[in-house]
Amino acid sequence: MAEIASWSLSSLVQALSSAQTKSDVRQLISLHGRDPVLQAWKSLTPIDKAALRLVHDFDGTIIHDSTDG
């Protein structure tokens, strides 16, 4: 498999699945281009895609349930 800007597709998939904010995703697009990031998106699991959609919708702000006793 060809490398994408010195990153393999699997490395780009990992970086995309680890993104926590829109800015993280935009930085990946800026560094590697839209097409390679789109290829990585297509390789993500449905759960990773859903998590990134939540990050997009909430701009990286995820509300956690408090478990204070």
C-alpha cells in the first residue's frame, strides 16, 4: 500500500480515530490532503465514525456523567 505523505493509510486511520476535536481533523486534512483523509475515513469502524460525528456536532465538548457519591 502506498504511503501518504510519509504516513501509511493505517497510520492515518489511527490518527483520525484518535482525533478529539475538529481542529485535529482539520490539521490532518491540512497535512495530508482531503483525499487521503477521506480514504482513512472509509476505513474507520462504525463506532469510530460515530465518535467523530459527535466531536463534530459538539465541537469536541463531550459531557460526562458525574458519578459523585
